[in-house]
Amino acid sequence: MKNLKFFYSLVLAVLNIITSIYLFYRFVVSKFAAWPGTVAGFEDMAKTINIDPVFFRWMSGIVILIASIGILLNGIRYFSGIVRGKVALILNYWTIMSMISALVAEFFLRTEPKLGLVYFAIFIILLAIINLVSIKRLLRIENN
């Protein structure tokens, strides 16, 4: 049983760390570095709600940067237990809400939703829910 828990923690840690790195590179760097595809996508979405696409892109980049840091800290938490309690809960809720917002933007603001982005956002939501369950289980054990 102890080996199974270790394997479960190891898989989740690696999954969180890899997801965080990919999220940071693909969705944060692309926004801050103004990659042409990203700029075009935000110009398309900004027309729908009539706001400045640069501001929209930068704010989205900041929100996703916080989410990617939260996912990275979850990965570290599985190894070291540094991030606990309310901070971990808040970061996971932030991640879920930012990915739900990304899904809303994808379906309601973009003229043609990109399914790859939709699938990745759903994956991140599921990963954050798994992290929340794990954190709440740890908090229950600590409080008893």
C-alpha cells in the first residue's frame, strides 16, 4: 500500500511539473513575447468584447502565469510537502477558474474554437481537481 501511495504521488508530481512547464512555455511566453498566432487569436477575441487586444493578452498571460506557478508548486508539494493548506487550495481554485475562463473565451469570443486548447484546459481542470482532493485529504489527516 505504501508503494502504491508513493507511485501515485510520483506520477502526480511529474504530471504537475510537466504540465506547468508546458503551460508556461506555450501559453505565458507566447502571450508576453507576442507570438504572431497568439496576437492574431487575441485580436479576434478582443473584437467580440471591444477591448484592447494587447491589454487582454497581457492580463490573460498574468492569470495563466499564476496558474502555471500554482501547478508547479503542486508538483513540488508531492515531493517535499512545502506548499500546504490554504495556499495550495487557493492556487488550485485559481487554476480551475482561469481554465474555465479560458474555455468561456474559447467558445464565446473566438470565431472558431481551437479544440487542442479546449482539451488542454479540460485536462488542467481535471488535474487541479485531483490536486484539490489530495490536499483536502492531507488537511483532514493533519487536523485529526
